Amino acid sequence: MTAANPFAGFDFSKYMGDFKLPAFDVEKAIAVQTKNVETLTNANKLAAESVQAIFQRQTAIARESAEEMTAAFQEMMAAGEPKDKLARQSELAREGFERGVANFKELAAAATKTNQQVFDILNKRFVESLSEVQGFAKPAKK
């Protein structure tokens, strides 16, 4: 037994005839989304370049640290008074700590700068996009 369609005789246009939707400007919508994608692409490119630069700087810092540590070990192994070696070891430890803090600040500042630049790019586009979206709807024709 096949059930009859309960909406077979129902006229949707009769009930929805007075409901007016504004026309939608598809070209404007596509243009806005194209700008959004371009902005996102540019922001991603900036972020990727920054990550690469930070990684290269980290590599350089690691190389410099290894060279400095090798030189410090050689200096510590040289002949000399234990008292002088202990004083020099303390001095090297302090210098290494200060260098590490300075390097960390440098890398953190670079990452923070990039984050702010990316945020500014995206925020500017978001604000522009809001005003553009208002123009999507065309007034309904009477």
C-alpha cells in the first residue's frame, strides 16, 4: 500500500507569495571572497616567511653556542690555578645565561612582530569585508 503525499495539493507559492527576499549580488559576493582569499594567502605567506627566518636564526644561535661552548671547554682545560678556573667558569656561566636570555628575547620579539602584522592584515580585511557585505543585498523590486 502506497501512502498518498500529504502535500500534493498544497500551494506553497500562495503562502510564500508575500514573503520577499532581497536579490543577492553574486558578483559582489565572489569579489569579496576573492579578496578574502588573497588576504589570507598574503597573511599565510608572511607567517611562513617569519617562521623560516626564526628557524634560521635559531640555527645560527645553536651554531654560535656550540662554537662558544667548545672555546670555553678548551679554555677551562688549559693549565692554570683551580681558583682562576672556578672564577672563569662562573663568568662563562653568567655570560652564557645572559646570551641565552637575549637570544630568547630576540626570537620572541620577532615572533610577536609577525603575529601583530598578520593580525593587522586580517583585521583590516575583516573590517573592509563587513562594509562590503552590506552591499550584497539589493533592495527588493516592487
